[in-house]
Amino acid sequence: MAIDERFLEMATRRTLLGALVAGFVAPRLAFAQAARIASVVVLYAGESEDDEPATRSFFDEMRRLGWVEGTSITYERLEGRGEREYVEGLARSAAGRIPDLIYATTTSVALAVVKQTASIPVVFTSAADPVATGLVASLVRPGGNATGAFQGLQDAEQTRFELIREVYPGLKRFGLLLDRRSPDSQQETTHQVAAHRVGLDLMTMKFTNFEAVAKIFGNLRRAGIVAVGLTSSYTLIARRREVVEAAMRNRLALIGHRSEWAEVGALMTYGAEVADAQRRSARIANRILKGVKPAAIPVERATKTELVVNQRTAKTLGVAIPDSVLRRANRVIE
């Protein structure tokens, strides 16, 4: 009996000791797991000073989902400087940091990153169709380490031409600025078809090096062009302030597909709402950081539309924006 009592006493001591150890270690394990901070590298096409405010919807949505910068997540922001030649090095630098996720804010940047890594998850917000550009195998099954959201909107080009015709009722010819190195290779044909539908002759001007843009604007103005459309381009969006300044020197009205253009002085923009696409990208990033593989997450298409009119630019150019356009605008910059 004494042996049984001694055995019971020893077993009880072991149980208590085990419980104490477990009670001491478990909270630390839980704390270590909870305290792990996710690392995300954010790649901008231009300078972060301009691009950070333009992507605020992504960060706001991440915060809403519980990812607090400095507490549960860190963001390392890398700048593309608006130079396409710099993109490859930017992507290599991002991959070399081996973060938990890379957020690419443009199509060109995303394409460069997936060439550098097949293992690090990449989330993108793209203005171009990611299937057409070769970024993913399909929208439903991306098939690799990249997924995200894009701003593809059917008939957006035609709507932009209709809007410019309302602003310039007698307009017959319209300029189009096209980047030869843009991954969206279908832009010219799509715009040509849309322009003809509303009775406009399209004068397409292509550039390879950014330095040619100012000269192109001068040539368009001398040809009698008063309004120019902007197509998706890493270089153009990254250096949008310089583009707008060159256009204003030639008194050219610019119309783009992203609200950032109107915010820096384009006459107006119409397209999918950029904030909608960024919020979708954030929700996808949230799933990946919680363990879901990018290949299993379908690419999402932004569905909300946005018309932004810059009245300051209109006044500078001496253009009267019709009430019919102002009533449709989601935002008017005074």
C-alpha cells in the first residue's frame, strides 16, 4: 500500500510539474506565433511620394482586415523611378529579400517579378488583362505564384470617346499616345474600333523612350489635335506629372483610364475604379498571408466604374464641361 501511495504521490508531482511547464511554455509559444510579423514588399512604378497616396485603398483595406503596420505586418516600399530599364533590377531586389508576399502595383512590375521568382507569392493590381499579357494562365486558375485584381472594363474605350465628343461636339480627330513596350499589345486595335464607332479618326502616336513624349505632343498640336487619349503604360503612369506638364504646354486635353491622371491635371478619366481593384487585391493578399496558395485564388475584375473631371484643367484650357458630363462624374476636382 505504501508503494502505491508513493507511486501516486510521484505521479501527482509529475502531473503538476508537467502542467506548470506547459503553463509556462504554451503562452510563450502562442505569443511567438501571434507576434510573428508578415513581411510584404510593395513595388511602385514611380516615386513612392506619388504612388503611395494612389495605393492608399490597398493599405486601408489591409488594416481593416487586421494587418496593422509595425504590429502584425511590415511593408518595404521600393521605387521604380519611372524607368522601364530599372524594373528588372527592382524585381530582383524584391525577390532577394524573400518576403512573405510581393505586391506589384502595375502589370509590368508584376511580369518582371514572376520572372525572378516562382515561389514567392505575388499579388498585383493591373490595368491590363493579366491573361492577355501572359501574367496568369487564366482568370479562374492563375496557375502560378501570381494572382490579384485588374481594371478591365468592357467598352471603356468607347465611353471615353463618347465623353470627349460631349466636351468637344465638333471633334473629328483624336490623338492616342501608345507605348510600344507596354505589355498590353491589343490597345491600338481596341481603340481604333471604339473611335470609329463614335465617328472619330484616331491619330496614333507611338513612343519607345519617354523623352519622345514631349515632341509627340508638339507634333499632335501642330496637326490640329486638341485632345489625346492615354493608354496603359508603366512609363506614362509612373511619370504622369511630367506627361501632364508637357500636354499643358501644348494646350492638349488628356483623357485617361485611371483616376490618378485627373488628380495630376488630365482633363478627365473614365474606367474601372482603382480603389475597388486595390481593395480586391488586399483581400487576396490577406488570404495568401493566411496560408492559401496564389494558384488557388482566381483573379478578380474590378466592376465599379469611375468618372473624374478636373475643372481646374478645363478652365485653364478654356473648355466648358457640359452639365451632362458633370452630372455623371463620381468626382469633380475644382
